[in-house]
Amino acid sequence: MIEDLELVLDAKAMLGEGPCWDFRNNILYWVDIEGKKVHMYNHISGEHKQVQLEREVSAIIPCIKKDTEFIVTLDNGFHFLNIETEQLDFIADPEQNLEYNRFNDGKCDAYGRLWAGTMCRDGKTKDAALYCLDNAGKLTKKISHLSISNGMAWTSNNKYLYHIDTPAQTVTRYEYDVETGNLGKAKRIIDFLEEEGFPDGMTIDSQGMLWIAHYGGGRVSRWNPESGEKLTEILLPAPNVTSCTFGGKKLNELYITTARSGLDEEKLKQYPQSGGLYKVKLDITGIKTYLYQN
């Protein structure tokens, strides 16, 4: 599959992350956390727009009511963002007293609730957590004692939530009640200790297989969550691969974000397209991205 890999944008993002496909208008939204930017890539026209913010932004998800309104996680909590006026409206910051934490990955479930986790900047302490912002704007802590809350995915039948805590190098499966948003029993299903790099962002395909980005490992791998077996992998010309999502009209294109952050001058010479947005066409399809319903 490496032959099909395409550099879509040589964006040179410091920390590209959080790709989110809006099926309504064929636009891929993603962020540069350290660059404090929101990126918008039009799959049809090839147009690329950016919005410069004043704070680190780690996730962006379209709101279902208005195509100009988005929900974002900044380093200081949840906000609404008008993509045209660039106006931010504060919602909540559950960790305003934890100065060494910031928000990280975020996604919506089938009911349009936003799940977003935080991370300890040292990656070692366990003061981070995973939160859920429901449709009425109520915020609930769902998982505590995390180091770096990262990739998430739900099964198509909504019975399970998969979640990554990066330093633990595991993928954990939680029983999931889509009606209430409650989590049940947890089970570790994938061990990353023998893999190149650390597990970062994650998505799921229509066959129920997980696609995981390897930060520091220069690849994306596909896994069977039932057996814990790695099925295949895609190598990239960038060591720090951060996340991936399915897009395109047929949802058969895997968009992959990467980062320049953490690479010294020698590594950047070796991998000059680090921080780029990549795409690979597959014979497998993904699942539509859920939007925020407020």
C-alpha cells in the first residue's frame, strides 16, 4: 500500500493532529496544536485554508446545526468556534487548576456527544482524564488517572469504545451504553510494547479493524481488536505520525497527520516532509465521522 501514499499538503505542521472528515462538504479539518492553527482542506477543489488562533488547539469537530460553527478543544478547555468570524465562545474548562495539563484528542459518538481527553505535558504523571460534553452542554469526567489520553473509536454497533493512553502503550476496550454514554468493564486488547514508537491517534474501518498512528514509529498499523493481531502497516517518510481518519466520497481514503515537533535539525533534513498531511487510497472503507449535536 506504500505505493499509493500521497503527500496532500506539505504543511510543515509543528504538531499536526485531529483529522476530522466532514462528509457534508468533502472537507477535511485538522489542527496544528503547537502552531495554534486550524486547517481546512477541500477534497474536491484542493483549496487549503488556515485559521490562526492564539492558543493551542487539539481537536475540531463540526456542529450539525450550522456549517460555520465548530466545537474545539483548546489548552484551556471547550469552546465554540465560528470558522468565518473566528470568534470563540467559552464552554467549560474542567482542569483550570492543572497548569501542566492541556487538552488532546477529541471525537464525537453516535449521539453527537463530544469525548475529549487531556494530557500531562511530561507524559508521566497521571493527572489527565477523559471527559464527555453532552448535547445539553453538561460535562462529565469518564476516565481518570491517565497520562496522555489519545486515540478513540467506537464499534459500529456502539457496544464498545476503544481508547489509547499513549505512555501505557495499550489500547483498552470499554463496554459502552450509547443511550446514556456510560462506560462499563474495561479490557486491554492491544499491547504496543514491541512496536515501533508509541500509539497515538486512532480510527476504525467498516470491518471493525483499528488503524493506529505510531508516534516515533513512522507508520500507521491496522489491528484486529478481537485477536490483538497486527494485520498490516503503512510506512511514512515522517517519524512522528500522529493520527488518521477516513475521508473521500467513498470513505476509502485514509488521511494521516504528522509532526515536526521533537525532531532535531538532522532528522528534519532526513525527513523534510514531516508535518505534512498524507493520504492513501485503500480497498477498505471507513465509517462516517459523527458531528457535534447541540
